Amino acid sequence: MPAQPLLDPKLDVIFKRLFAEAPDLLANLINAVRSNEPPIVELQVLNPQIAPEELTGKFIVLDILARDGNGQLFNIEMQTRNHAGWPSRSLYYLARNLGRQLQAGDGYQQVQPVIGIHLMDFDLFEEEQACWAFELRDRQRPQIRLDRSLQLHLIELPKADRLHSQGGSTLADWILYLKHWQEVVLMQSIESPAVKKAHARLQALSDDDEARRLAFVRERALHDEVTEKAEAEARGRLAGKAEGKIEGRADTLRRQLQLKFGALPDALEQRLQSADEAKLATWSEQVLFVERLEQVFGEDAVKG
């Protein structure tokens, strides 16, 4: 039986299967991103399971939470779309993992760093730089670090692919793999044993019927989410245009009334603001042929 087409390792459900079930590969990826830090030797994945509702839920992030031998927490995410409010959401979940560490009576010295690593298949910043590391540092003297409790590493894969795919480092191999997993020649050029192992695992997952089914369910849910968002935005634009048209007609009628009858009573201003398009059209026609304001709106409306 011929091998199935390879699944996309950037699809969050496949990404999590690849790395949550192989902590050694996850540790290698973390070490590649944080190559200037002491390497992780031991790593435990704290949320290896994927709940059924996560596959179809809206705005679900299938992240990986892991702890190393020193107690440091790592939150690894694959992001393929730039959601509104994404930076704030990312910092919120990192801070929540920081706050959850302490129990009643614990001292703050027991808090271990929480380190986010987000691989993004889009450009977040306009700058040419592709790999970012954010910490709590002084603005004027960035060499002075306040604390290491919160750290966030961002890899913009499209830019990183352009800048680092020829670098020959382990990180360059991971980037090459995530961006060009379907290209046989490029995959054969990868030297990192861990990345080669990840590619072999991807082939095994791609040949597994259940993994393909889960990937299909997840892709369909993501497509539905995008479609629903686009439809909601389209409805909002139409509603905005209709509202703008009504406001414009009300402003025109107000100017006509003021030119002909002077300042309008507050009650009539309120009626103009709440009237629908049909009512405004009727009043606009009436104002051309009447001599008194009450002939447009009625005696009671003017008196009110």
C-alpha cells in the first residue's frame, strides 16, 4: 500500500501529537530555540492528552505544557493565524501558569520561570528579525534584567525560513522541517537526528487512519471558524453601511427642518435619532410641502 500524503506538522493537533508523545523531540526543539541557555536534559509533558471537545471548539489552542528537571515550565504553541489580542492572550496564560505554582504558605522563592515558545506561521512584526526573546528588562538599560520569571520566545516561521534555512543549526533544521516537510530533497538535507526522527514520526502519523481522521476534524473546525468569522464581519459591514445611510438621511432631514422651522424641540430630535429609513423617507417628502412643523410629525409629537 503506498504511503499516505504527509500531514501538516503545523496543524496544531498534529504538532501536539508529534511532540507531546516524544518529550525528547520537544526538549530538542526547546534547546534549539534557547541555544544560549543550559540544555534541558529531562522533560515531562504535563498535558499530553487531546480532549475531543478541543478538536471542534472555537478559539481552542492545542498547546503543550511541560516541566524540566529544574522545575521550569514551558508552554509551546503552534500558531497559524494572527488572532486579535493574541499578544495579550499569550502573556495572560503565561502569567496564569506562574500564579498557579504557589499554594497557601509557599514562599515566592519557590516560583520557577514560565517560558513560552510560540512558533508562528505568519509575520507579527514588520522588522526583518524573525526570532524574538522577551523578558522583564529595563527600557534604558536592557542589559539589566529584573527577573526571569516570565519569558516569551517568538519564531516567525516565514521570515525565519528566509533568514535561517541555510544556517546549518538545529533551529534552522527545525524551521526547514516545519516549512518544507513535503519537499523530499530538502528533507534529505537535514542533518539533525532529532528532526529526522520527527519526520519519521510524521510519516507514521500520516499512515495512521485515526490520526488522519483527527486531522480532518480539526481542519474542518478551523475552516468553519474562519468562515463564521468572515460571515460575521460581512454582516457587520452591511449593518454599518445601513446604519450610516440612516444617520446620513436623518442629518439631511434635520438640516432641512432647521432651515425651514428653526431649532427643533428635544422630543423631535429623539424621534429623528430613533426613526428607521422608511419613516425618515416619509418625513423628508412631507417637509417639502407643509408650512408648519406639526404637519410633518403631528401635533402631539411637536407639543411633546
